[in-house]
Amino acid sequence: MSITKVSIFVLTFFVYFERKGNLTKKIFYGFGNLGYSVIGQTVSNFFMFFATSVLGLSGTLVGIAIAIGTIWDGLSDTIMGYISDKYKLGKFGHRNGYMFIATLGMSVLNICLWCIPNYISIPLKFVWMIVSLLLLETFNTMFATPYMALGNEIAVDYNDRTKINATSTVFYLIGIIIPSILLVVFLPSTDKYPIGQLNPKGYVYIALVTSAICLVFGLISSLLTIPKQQNVVSTNKNKTKNSDKLSIKKLVSNFLLSFKNKKLCRIIVGYVLTSVATVFLFSVGLHFFTYSFFYTSKQITFLLLTLMFGTIISQPLWVFISKRKQKKPALLVGIITTIMSVFGVIFIYLFRIEIYNISYVLMLVAIFVCGIGSGSLYSLPASIYGDIICDMEGNENLTATYSGTITFASNIGNSITQLLVGIMLDIIHFDSSEQVQTLGVQTGLALILFLGVQTSLILACFVFAGHKEKFVQTQNV
């Protein structure tokens, strides 16, 4: 069964249980996440490898560049949240206009990032990389913050919010799958590039395709969710006036509100920790499977597809568990499942010689279980966060501000993690010019992956376990 068929099956599941609701708004809303993720995950999954192994930059230098871009992304999240809550863009409303502009910007800047020439000097490569990342992250923020707020606003109640996040997650994961498929199509092994991942032109082709996908699906989502979104915003028209002046003091005050609320703060910390685990998994994963297991592009792609397969088909499972047992227990089960699967991956690495003939099959099983568990991390934390926002009382619609706060914290955590990953690659003496790394480097990659993912997930499990969940039945924000 192909990933496309599985995705259709999962969406059919939501159609069956959505007879009384408006499924169309969920589908068009999910389109936006597909367009956004297809670019974001291409950068997240491949750029560290591309910059170190193809462009020949040091891990520390790449880590610094990514960290700067991600820190700016985090800072701009709070600004964008404040702007989106206060200022409408005509008939586009408070959310969709920003999403429309951001879609255009992301599509262009994504191509620029992957077109860094290999013949220019290291300083010029670094400047090109920094400028492209900063601009791309700016448009990422302009899309993601209003988008997340829009999802919370169109939810009818507690369970509907879970369905919206789960449906959006399916599209998000489809967006993650697409770059993995393009990896096989445009980065095959050739006589010139026995390791297909080292072919620079292939990344340019991947960027062109992903930008086109982002443009189409992003514009559809921006334009076709306007009527539903307008109804939500109109209820707050007396609370957010475009005539109000932009106040730095008010921006900072609204930003700090999220951290003053203990429930929001706990979910933010847990969300950051799960994001950090994801960064370790994807930033080091391509290095790990390429140099520690010597997997080909096709084998790595099949592993990624298996991971996404598990994540996608698990969405109805987490919706079902959260309805029966509420969201926190479902989330904790998902985290523990992911932790156990990563132990399986490291076990396979340690005994890869003894179980050589079946090691790849076992790896597929471990990755599939990891996908099942991690499926909860893509939808439930955001859903719980939205529940808390809807349960808060106030005279202003601060949905985008609160959404910007959690993405700000996540991006800061991700930037620090990316920097640490780059430094760690240098510490273990990873050499991008060598197609075969030493045993010490291979073991170092395994340790970075294992310790980074497991430490983050175990801490996240303790943080989420302290959350006191309140079952809420509420209308729009």
C-alpha cells in the first residue's frame, strides 16, 4: 500500500466522523500546512548535510548560520503574532492576507537558498546562506503564526480542535514525504556521484519542485479559508482596530502573558523539548544512516517513507485515544513509544555486524514504531495549547500572539540545537571530504542521535505529565 493510499484512507476516516461538521474547512486549512512543510522540512532534513558535505562548510559555521536564522524566526514570531492580531489586510482579514504574501516569499527564497554556487569562496557562501535563511525564516513566520492562530479560531470545540490538528498533521506529513521521494528522483547514484546525496544540482531541482508545491497549496489555503476565518474575526472587530498604533510596550506585555500562565508555560516547555528531539533526529539522521550504515539514497528514502507511513496512519489512533482518555494520556503514550523505538535503532547499530542480513528489515520496524509514537507529537501538543488559550478569559483576541510565543520558544530551542549539532560534528572530526568516515566518527554520530533524542523526549515526558488537563467545551475564541 502506497503512502498516497494510506493518506487517502486516513482522510476518509476523518470524513466518516465529520458528517455534522465542516470538513471542507479542515481540508483547505490542511493544504496550507502541506505547502509550508514541504519547504520547511526540506531545509530541516537536508540543509545541514548539503552545507557540510556538498558546499564543504564546517559544521560549526553552518550551525551558526542556521542558529542565527532560527533565532530571528523566533523573534519575528512574537512581532508577527502581535501584528496579525491587531491589523487586518482588507478582505483577507487578520490571518489570510499574511499567509498569502508569505507563500509567495517562501517559494522564491527557497530556490535562492539551494542555489549557492560551489565555486565561490567560503565567506561568500556564508553570507549568501545567512541572507537567504533570514529572509526565508521571515516569510516562514509570516505564514506559520497566523496559520496556527487560524486553526485555533475555526475549531468549534475540544474534540474538533483535535480533528483539525490531526487533519492538518496528515497534510504536514505528506509535505515531509515529498522531499524524501524527490531525494530518490534527483539524487540517484551515478558514475560521477556514487553517493547521490553529494550531487549539488539535485538539490536545486528539489527546490524548484518544492517551491511550486508550496505556491499552489499555500495560495489555495490562503484564499479558500477566508469566508470561514472572516466570521471568526468579525466577532472581535471592536477589540482589534487597525487605527491603533503599534506599541512596543504592548507587544512585550502580550508576549509575556504566555509565560505568566503556568499551563501555557508548561506546554511551551514540553513542545520545545519535542521539537529539539526532532531536530536531532533529522539533522543527524541523514549523516547517521549515510556514514554509519552506508545506506543508499533509495534505502534512506524508504526509511523516511516508513517513518511518515507510521505517523500518518497513527493520527486516527491518537484522535480516538484522546476522545476516550483525553489528550495528555494519549500524548504520554506516544512519547514513551517513540523513546522505546529509538532504543531499538541504537540496538541495531550496536549489533549491526552480527545481524547484518536482517539489520535493514529490523531498522524498518523500529522506524515504523517511531512513526506511530511521534504521530502524537505533531498534533496533540498544539491541540492542548489551543484548549488552554480558549479557556483563558480576556478582552482581546490574542490567538496569534500566543501562537507566536510557542513558535518563538520552539525556534530558539531549535537554533541552539542546530548550533550544538554543528559543533558536535566538528568535535567528532566529521570530514565532509571523506566518503567513508572512521569508526570513531560513526560511533559519534550514533551517540549524538541517541543522547539528543532520548534526553529531550524523557524530559518532555516529565513536563507533560505535570499538566492538569481540563476538559473544555467552548465555541470560537
